[in-house]
Amino acid sequence: MDNRVKAVVALTIGCIIGFFIYISGAEEKDQTRKALKFAIMEKETLKKNMDILEERVNSLQRRIDLEKEQVVPKEKLKQAFGEKPKPQRTARQKPTCDEIDAKIITFFKYLDNKKYIQERNLKNGIEGKFMSTLQKLSEKPPIVTGEMNDLFALVSNVAHFCRVLGSEDIILIKDVMKNDADLVESAMGAIFDWMTAEHICGKAFEGTPGLEVMYGYSGFFLNSLGGRSYLLRRDSRVRMLTIYYSILVLDLANDQGLNQDGLDIRSHIDFCLYDLLSQKGLLHKNIYIKRLGKLKEKYSSLN
């Protein structure tokens, strides 16, 4: 074989080897790119999963914090609601009208001194805002029954508070519940006593809604899809207390012959009692259970 033939053969073999090396290198680069792309996707997926897991952990921690047995310093309760009269009442004695009124006024003054309230520059303070809120809610009550027969009524009920009060009032209420969360239970009790004072001490305070209005909201929370969906978005303590006080209002309505929608209180008493037994974070849990127990006996004879 002469030199020219050897050169051609060598060149051909070199080209073949080079071709395979090129192909091999290209495939290796392509596999590397795919591997890199896969690794990036895996990293993004892992990050998303970690974010989801972290949110679940935080959500669980918030739930645990809410359900812990709550201890509110006596000094803070005294500051927010005033000192209890001495000698203290027995468990069977009802509060006087003056005590009920003083308690709610003291609470309003307490809130007016909080920085997050002062920053809002409320014209008539928290008391004025509270009264205007009651008036709005009284003038436009929710639908208690029949909401499922009308899509507009259902949507209206679900968005009732936002529609009636507006975002500014809603944000204020949420801020109070957030900044003074440990006082919410006592505040709800004081407000309930103030609104139902006519049935407790024999005197209705100016600006309080009538029993008919309170009955409407009681039925809204206990009986309507809109009311129940609203409660599901609240923390367990607020949800439980709202149901509890709605039951008390329904009981008053029964006594006054105002249960025009024929709402059955018995199933709600059983439901609330069942949940209260496992509920934590309530200062007066035993009182609620005893009162519901008496209501259960009261209505046990009904068919």
C-alpha cells in the first residue's frame, strides 16, 4: 500500500473516530443539560413542598396556640372591664344594670387608650363606632331561612358583614380581635349582657338592638349556610362563643314567643355541649357547660 492510500485510510479512520467522539460528546452534553434541567425542576418542586410544609406547620402551631388554656392577668381584666364590686355576688345573683353599663363603658375607654385605636382618629371613639356598627347591622339583618331558594340571597348572606359594614369596619374589628385576643371572651360576655340587659336587670340601654334583631342574627349563625360559613373562618374560641350566645338568644326568643322561624334549639345545645367538652382556651368553660346543661333539661320534655 503506497503512502497516499495509507494517508486516505488514516484520514477516513480519523474522521470516523472524530464523528463518534463528537456524537458521544453531544449526547453527553444533552444528557448533562437534561440532568441539570431535571435537578432544577426537582429543586423547585422541593422548595414548593417545603413552603407548603412550613405553612402547614405554622398553621398547626397557630391552632395549638389558640387552643392552649388561656390565662389572662387579673390586672389586665381589671383595667379593661373594671373592678368587681365588693362583696362579690354569688353565682345565682344577676349583675345590676349599673354594673353591666360600667363594664362596657370601661372596656370602650380601655380600647380608646390603645395605640392601634388612636391611630385611626375615630371621631366618637370606639363607643361611637360600636353604636354605628350596631345600627347598620340592625337596619340590614341577614336572611335566616330560605336562602337556598335564591342564589342572590345565598350570596348576599355569605357576604353579609362585608356588604353591610364595609371594609373599614371589618378591618377595625379584626384588629381588635388580633391585638386584644385574650380579652375577646370577656368582651363578648360583657357585650351580650349589655345587649340583653332588659332580660337580666330589667333595663334596656339606649342603642341596644331589640330581641327581634338579635334573634335574626342568632338564626343566621345557627341555621343559615352564610352564617355557618362565616363561623368556619373564625378561630375555635370565637366560633364556639358565637354559637353559645346565639343559643342563649334563641332561648330568650322562645320565652318571648319570638321564634317565628321555628328554629329547634335542642340540636344546637347538643352540638355546642359536645364541642365545649374538648375546647381549650376558654376562661369560663365550666359556666358555659352548666348553663347549656340547664337548657338541655329545660327543653328535654319537648317532642
